[in-house]
Amino acid sequence: MIDIEYLTDKSGKTKAVVIPIDVWKKMVPSENASINELSENMEEYCLNKAIDEAKKSPLLSREEALKFLKE
């Protein structure tokens, strides 16, 4: 579990997100990364996390998958 904090203004509207530095360093290996590199690295990091989570879930049979999609 990653400890992510959300900073809000006085009205409760989210203004910023704070993430642990070790996660940031995985997404931005270079301190001089451009916005484009940051975007690409963040997308890659999130996709890899999704793949890791998917590997932990059981595979469904064809019938189970079709039933799930109907719901």
C-alpha cells in the first residue's frame, strides 16, 4: 500500500497530491526530466503496477469471464 496524501483548499477541493519519494524516483529517474518524460514515466509506472496487480488475481474461465462481462 502506498501512502498518498491529498492536499485540499479551505473548501475541500483537492489541490495537490503528495507521494512518497521512493515512488517519485521510480517515475522520475532523472532530476532534469521534462514534462513529456514525466508523463511517459508515470504512465509506464501505473501500467506496470496494474500488470503486477493483475498477476495476483485468478484467471477466469471463458464462462466466468462472459458472466462477469454481462454483469
